[in-house]
Amino acid sequence: MTPREAPRAAGEAAAEAATDRAGGLPLSPLLFAPILQYRLWGGRRLAELLSAPPGRDGPIGEAWLLSDRPDHQSRVVSGPLAGQTLGALLEEYPEQMLGKLAGRFRRFPVLLKFLDAHELLSVQVHPSDERAEQLPAGETGKTEAWVVLEAGPESHIYAGLRPGTTPDELRAALAKGAIAGQLVGFAPKLGDGLFIPAGTVHSLGGDLVVLEVQENSDVTFRLDDWGRVDPATGLQRPLQVEQALACIDFDQGVLAPVLPLVEADAPARRERLFDCEQFCLWRVQGELPFTVGAAGLPRVLVCVAGSGEVEHGGASHPIEFGDVMLLPAIVGECTVRPRGLLSIVEVALPEVPATSMVHDLPRTAALLGGVAPKP
């Protein structure tokens, strides 16, 4: 048994006892295994950072941390529910998993990933929830947000079009292979948070690692792929120019990193980065014990630096860099005890749609804390 496995085994024993006392209900925080994905623009950082066997040679662009997709189901890695999929748990224990939100969603509504963008992603756009004609049956739109975990000297994020760009101008740039001239962007730095509303033309790359939280959707329309050939197929990847043009928000302004809203400085620094209709996200960092979770609501924790313990029901659940832990609604609040400096991202599902709170405001202004000046 490794040093990491020993405390986890002790936590599992306590969790099993708590489960038995509750008549078989899953009261424990649930740790899920990452699902590594080949992407031609990826690198090898995720296999190294997560200490997970890559499963194949070649670039690994994405690690799906929490997924309730039919083709990629996250599985619990330890405890009395080890091996169970997220989808199966939601079906069997809807009230215990989702609490006040039970019945609102047919599947877990957010998808969390790490991205290792060694090269630039394709220039792409996602449709919004309102674009029903653009969405395959059963899919939603795809609003997303990124938190930068690693950035190098060549890292770059494109987020939006040059102000005043028209569909005809964009078509002309695509025909000339000059799409970069129509994009706006910035050089990201560690800790930056960027909100990408559906309808935003975007790309990122240059040895950049980010945490991505998004609607549970896999609908992407590519405008341009930088002329690349996929070595796995020997072919260029297909583009969906007409679909992309149909769902671009040409009136959107220039996007920049958000300005975090500091909600607390003690016992840990708690910053709210994003608060939109689809998800809320905080970054919590400190060395002293702090509280996460909420009564009657599910929360997701992602460890992005350091390590520690999540305590609940007399059990201690280790959490280290790259771990994703779901706190079922029935779990409620938990105490996190850092081992040194620890940084955790906490993700929540909004109880009430945010539309009424941000009426007539720019979409990026829906973020508590607003938007930082363009660097």
C-alpha cells in the first residue's frame, strides 16, 4: 500500500460505516477517475500531472474530470461506490445526489476538463441554448470558462472577433487563410479566469494548461484548423463554416480575464470567478482549515495546487492535484484541511437562472467581479 493509498483506505472504511448507518445511502464525498483523450493539438503534460497511465502514445489534449456523457462516463475510484458511473448514481439516488435541484436535469449539467493545449486548438465556436436548430437531439448549448493552471512564453488565448467584423469580412479572411487577423486575444498568465459565452469565436494554445468548466455538451463548429493534418488519420479535420457563422455573436465585445470578487480572506482566500446561468465557480486558497459545500446542494471540488483532506462524517478523504471530488447534496458542508498551501476550485449549479439578474447587461458583466481591463 502506497503512502497515498493508506489514508484513502482509512477514509473508505469510515465512509462504509457511515453508509451502513444511513441504510445504504451514499453519504461520502465521491472521487472520480480522469478520462484521458487524444487530441492532435495536445501534449503530454496531463499524463505527467495526473500520474495516470496515458493508455496510448501521442498527444493527450484533454482529461475529462467529471463527465455524464453516454460515451464517456466518469467512474468513482474508491469507497463503497467504487466503479459506479456518475450517470448511474444520478439515476439511482437523484434526491441524495442533487438535493433541491433533483428533477431539474436529465443528466449532470456541467462537464469539467483539464486541457493541455500544446498547439493552438482550431478556431471554433459553440452554439447557445437558444440556437435549438443548431443542436443535435438531446444536446444543450456550450457556454464555458477557463482557469489558467500553466502558461509559457508562447501561450496565447484568442477570445472574440475584432470589433465591427462582419460575416462577409470573416468569410473573406477564411478564404485567404488569414483568420488570425480577425481575432483578438491576449497572453494569459497563471490564475487568469476567462468566461467564453456560447457564440464566441475562440482558440488557445502554446503550451497552455487550463481547467475548463462547461455546459454538458460536445457541440463544436470549426471555422479554421490552421491547415493541420491529423497524423492519426493522415487527413485534415473537417470544418463546419456555415454552422459556425450561423451561431457567432457578431455584436459581442472584446473579452478579457475576469476580475475576481474576493468574498473572504480568512481562514482562506475565497474568490468568485464566474457566476452565470450555467454554473458558479470559486477559487479557494489557504493553509488553514476552511469550509466547502452547501446544505442540500451538490458541489464539485477540483484540486489545482497542493494537497489536503476533505472531512465528512468522521472520515477523511485525501485530495491532491488533479483530483475531482463530487460532494452529493446529502453530504452538505465539509471541512478541508490543507497540507501546506492548498488551492481548490469549487463549482456549483445555480439554484435560480441568472437571466433576471443580468437583464440588459453585456454577457460578460454577468460575472460577479466584472471584467478586468484588457492587458
